[in-house]
Amino acid sequence: MRRRVRLGVSVWVAGIFAFAALSPMASTVQADGPRVTFEITDEPGAWFRNAAGPVAGFGSLAVATPGTEVVFTGKSNTVHTRTSLIFPTGAINMPFDTAPRKGSDQVVLHTPGLYVFTCKIHPYMFGAVIVDNPATTGLDLGETISLVNGITVPTSSDLATRLLRTFFIATHPANWEDYSSSAPWHITYPNVDVRITGGAVANLDAVLSTRYGNDIAKAALNNPTTAAVGEIWVDTQFEKTAGKSKPGTATAINGQTWQARRKVALPQINMNNPHNMWTDKNQNLIYQTQWFDSKLTVFNRTSGQFLNNISVGESPAHVMTRTDTDQLHVTLNGSPNNDSVVELAPMANGVQRRINIGRGNPHAHWMSHDGKKMVTPNAFSSDSTQYNFANDSIDAILPAGALPIATGMTPDSKKTYVASLLNSTITVIDTQAKVVTKTINLLENYNAITGVITGPVGALPIQTPVSPNGKNMVTANTLTATITVVDPVTDTVVAMLPCDPGCHGVQYGAKQGGGYYAYVSSKFSNSLIVVDPDPNNDGNPADAEIVGRILLTSTVGTASDDTITGNRGMGGQGLLTIPVVYNGWVQNLPQTWKDLLTPAQRNPIQ
């Protein structure tokens, strides 16, 4: 049964962002007046921690007066940028941006209004400063806010208030949607008066609660009626455990019982923000990136036993194998250098080389079914590289949108899709002709001023794989909390389903008896959504529906190498299904796994 979409988490008009227009800069002149210090950390929610303590209950919020110097200090294991996402229109020293680094930066804020900072590598990290003119009533948000390319909207607009709502959810773990409780989802906002467009003064808590509701009934947890083949691994990246100072576990869900089988925290290496996973051709190993660190970790899939921890480079984001050689390829999201994809030997037995993709800072790449090609979304340069392993050269570097973050390929590798986070588009590329054929605008049905929505909407798209049989493509849209479904034949959006706050990861797995499930994870909730993209088995992706919602917390019988202490089941990001059933990988499975699949699943496009 299809559920109605709840568009209450955030609709971000990301199409108007253009990070590529920013040039690296950092103020080095210290102010003589007051100072705000943000400590950049690996801590969930407190990624930009106000060193002076919480303001109105929020640890990433500061209130300052004109002339305040904002200092960013590094307390993280990896590099970050300090980037102005939102600022008062015409503000002095804006826009502000830095290169990825661990050190300190500073900027002086003079113009009253709202400033929000982020990291372009980890773009859900937020810190906010309200520069307030003490002579006015209410905290000044400004007449209008500008986004990083200068586009302006009133602070009274739907976009502006949804952005604020997003900040208060992302930076406050108590505001995350906890499915282990039957209580309605309550979001706490600062109970303060703010000054907005036209000098109007309004209570922030009242405005946000009235516009978007509060004490919202959660969707029911339920198991799909048809079992899955194998298991589903989810990077519960924000879960805390007793034996570590860094957050994150990998959670295995049994696809027959729909219960958590195992939690892997790896306290012996203090595993730090595990973000994305893949496996070897025998499905025995888990290759795990640590996005807030510099390591690729390997552990045994069945037992959770730690096997290896390999230094690869700053902010390793995604990992996949080649179907022909079983070599691993890891993207270094924090590296600005051209050689920011690392190739490792099968079984992760050492780094073999660094591959020149002509750009830096790639995120979620994809490998072709025959192992001959790789596509990377190059986050800082607004383009995508197509790399050819047959002659070890770049086939093409093609334009994408602002901050391209994830890619997908049709099972025959003839078409590539590039999801661009900050302009909410999906670029369609003819892989053979090496040309862009279309741009899918996921925001064409949204009005930024009024908030009116007239059709499917997807703001800040992230993972967007194509189904193994090429009949549908499911995209997780993080700040609209929506799942969009694209028909890969027409490259049009044909359906939209509800998701959770911070909707992030998607991966396809085999459904018992034939067909596929698409699994969707969310950063700011602890449920895993199960989508059947073709419930009628007629090949029509418009019929996609949610068929299950699984709790990602430990249950009786869940094995674990550490004790869970906080953010239970939260931070869902990377996903991996066992067995891997994409075309090219599925043919290499051991026979014991192949025996569990139908003939169509074993050869999905024949």
C-alpha cells in the first residue's frame, strides 16, 4: 500500500546553489571585538560545536553582534572545508570558502542576519550564527538571505523557514526520528522571537510548528510479506558504543527475519564514521570506508572479525570492486588531487596505485558491468569523469550540476546518471557517445516562496542506483525526505514516496522468488525503508510502493563487538546487499548464492 508523502523535513531549493562559483578564501585578519569559536568535530550533530556552549539548547548555534570574528578550529580526524551556505544578502566578507584542511580559519561577520556554514565534503555538517543588531526587536535573520551563488529569497519564504527547520533537526540528535519509541515525532525549536522580512517579528518555534506541524505520527514498522535473499548491511554511522570515542557501526539485517543479526563497531581501531561498504566476489569480506578518517577497513562478513585497516587518504567515501579483476577502488572525497581514486589488490591486500581522474574530491563512483569503465562524481568541480581501464586513460570529463555526489549506471553500462546535491538534478550521460543527453530537474514542481508542490519533488539527491534489470532507478533525496523513482527508458520522474529526515542511501537486493527490493536509509532516523519498485511485476516503475520499514536497533540475539550507548540505529548512510546482484557481479557469485536466485536474477538483462 502506497503511503502519502510527508513533505515536512525540508524542501531545499538546491538548484540555486553553485559551489563551483566560489573561490577558496579565508580571512586572516583577526577582529579586535567579540569572537565565536566553532570546533569542527567527528561528533554526530555537533560537527560545528560552539565552544562557548549551546545557545537556546543548540550546540551548533551562536548569537553574536556585528563585528564578531568567527573562528573555525579543527578537532576532526580528517579535512573539512568551511563554507558559507546561507548569508544575509550583500553581507561583507561573503561568500566565504576554504580549501579542505584540518587547521584553523576565521572570518569577521559585520552584517546583521543569518549565516549558515557547512563542509562541502560532508555537506550535512552545519554551524549557524545569527548576527543581531541589539537596537532592533527580535533576533535579526535579515530582510533576505542569499545562497552561495547570490540568489535571494525573503526570510519569510517557505525556503528560508524550511532551511531553518533542517538545521534544527540535523544538529540536535534529540530531534531525530526515533522509531524505537511509539511516541509522535516531536521537534524542539528555539522559543525565541526573530525579525524577518519587512521588519516583522515572529516566534520561531510557533512559525516552524505551524508551517510544518509537530508531534507527527510515525509510519508503522512492518516486515515485507516476501523475504529477501541474503542480508542487508547498513552503515549506522552515528551510533555510539562504549569502547570507542568515535561514532559508527555497521548493522547486518537478516533478510528472512528482518531482524538485526550483527553490529560491528570495531573498538580495537576506534572505527570512525563508517560510510560505505562493498564486498569481494565470494561475499566473505566487508570493505568499509571511514569517511571522517583516512582508512579503509576490512572485516569478516559472517563473524565481524577485524582483518585489516589500510591507510588510503583523506575522507575515503565509497568503495566498489571491478567485476573482471575483483580489485577495489576507493574515492578520496577529501583529496583535491587528480589521483584521488585508490586502487587496491583483491582482498584489499595493499594499495597498488592512485588513478588520475583529472579532478579531485570524488564521492560515490560506479563501476561498469564488464569492469572496463568507472564514473566518478567530482564534487568540487561540478563534473563527472569517465575512466577507461582498458587503456588506463580518461575517456571524458563531462559537466554535471553543483556538487555532484553520486552516480549510477544502467546494467549494460550504456548510460550513466549523476546526482548533483546542490542543484537537485540528475545528469543523464550517454556513456558510449560521451555526451550529456538530458538533465532531470527534481525541483521543477516546487515554489520556493510559497512552498506549493505540484508534483514529485526531490531536493538534495544522493544515492541513485539503477535496478539490476534496468527497469527503474530509485533516488534518495535527503532534505525533502522523499524517494523519487525514474523510468530509465524515458528518463522521467514517475513516482514519489515518503522517506525519513536525512534520506540518504539506496541499494538494490534480490527478492525471494524473483524481482528486487530497493533499500533506503536515512541519516536522522533509525529505520530502513523497503521499496518494491515493481510490485505488479509488469515493469512499470510508476507502481513503486513501500512494503516494509525495519528498525535498525539491536534486538534480542543481535551479536555485537561493543555495547551500544547512544544514537541507537541512527545515521543510516551506506548500504550493501549480500549477495550483490547487479549485472556483472551476480555472474561471479559462488554457486551457493546463485542457487538462491531465479534464472532472471542470475542474468538480469538477458
